[in-house]
Amino acid sequence: MKPTTLTALLGASATATVCAGSAIPIAAEPPASRSNSNTDRRIPSSYESAVMGRRILSLTPLGTLATIFPEDSSDETDTQERRPPSVAGQPHSLMEYISDCESNSKGNPTLLAISIATSFRNIAAGSNVSLAVQWTPPHPPAKRIQSSPLTEKILSFFRPTSSDSSDSKDETYDPLPYSAANLPRFSLLGHIERISEEQIETDEIAKCYTKIHPDARYWLPGNRIHRSYFVRLVVDQIYWVGGFGDRAFIGWIPVEEWNRVTREEWEAVRLPGEKKGWKEWSLGGGEDL
């Protein structure tokens, strides 16, 4: 099918596309104070943002799982860990492998819980939980966001020269070749629920999970090292930051919308950087790149 533009879903010119005939609703035009008459830009709806979020979840293998240390850390594992008493009640966040492996997915991430892991011990002790996910484009934009000449001059002062660099041959190295602030990210708040053995077998959860994370086969349930089990993060709330606020939705996505997104919908959209040659935009009133 010929793709058609789903206007201003991501960034000024980092526009997501959707195949013709998809059933993504188009929101009413935003207030004039939030629109840009020069580019006919509008703010995407929360549902359009949910569709993008569900695609990000399906394509992103890593997230940051946040929990809270329990007030009472008297169990044997905590003692062996020599956990400082002062961290009780403090937030704790670490990278976690994530996936979207349930056949009738409602956007609840699939995790492989390791019982000895700090995050899952916190959860077992009653901690609240949230998962932060961000979109990382596989390809850099054709050109970077441009600043004013004065700003570029100031920034150039802080950039390493060839003599400062450990590899003087690679003067074009850019450790972050895109504007992360201009790309979508979100936080899923909810609770952990164990996936039944029947569903693990029916949905082939282990096969799906290890396709995304091949190394995880060494700590699948039944391994000889650690006790592990598959769980889902049941999403109760979604906070979304689609990019810069003059062109992206920022706020809470209703969980009903998040759950309602179909596979066909999120498979139809394309995110910035999925294809080569995508464009960022220029700061200081410049034209889109």
C-alpha cells in the first residue's frame, strides 16, 4: 500500500507515516496558540501518541525499571548484600530487558524476573514500579538540528579538537547523532503480574523473548543458576513526552487508549530514523532541514 503522511506525529519534520486505510483517528486542530501557521503543524492526539508508543514498545529491547527499596530490609539476601539502611524508601532504577510477547497484547511489557535481582526483590516486598522507555532511531538524521551562528560558535569552543581526541582520524565522531529531546519517550506505571505456565506455552513466550534477547536463554525458568519466571507489567498509567511541546503531545495517555491500539495500527506507522535520510529541524526560526 502507498504510505500517506500522518501529520506531525513526531517532531517538526520527523514525521511518522501510516499506510493508507489504517484506522488511526485524526484529532481536531489544536488551539492557535499551540499551532505553527508557517508549517501547518498540529499537536498529535493522545491516541496517535499511544499508537507510536506501542510501536516503540515492540521495537525497543531495553527499558529502565524503577522500584523503591523497602523500609524493612531484614531478609537474609539484604544482609548478604550489605545494603545500607539509609537507602530504605529510596528509588532504585536499572536497565531491564523488555519485550512485547503476548499474542493478544494490550501493551503490557513482558519481563523475565530473576528472583535474586534487586528490582524484583523490591517488587516482592511491595514496591510500586514504573518502566521508562525511549525511542532510539537506528539511523541518524540526514542533518543535525541547527542552532544560530552565535550558539554554534559557543558550542564549538567545548568540542574536542583533533589533538584532544584519542583518535584524531575520526573528527566526525558524534556520540549522540540525533536530538534525543526531539524524540518520544514514555513511562509506564503499573504492577507486576506473573504469566501463567499455560500462556507461556501457548504464546511461546520463551521463544519470543530469546529472539529479542538471545543471551537470556541462559537464565530462562528452570536454569541451574537463578530462579526466574516470566511476568507482565500491567500498565495502569502512561506518561508520554513525544518531543518538543510545540509539535508533540506531552501528558497522560488514557490507559484505555493504550490497551485499545491494535497490532495492525502500530505496524502501520513508521518512527523517525527507521529509514535513512530523515530530517530534524532548525532552531532559531530556520527552515526544516
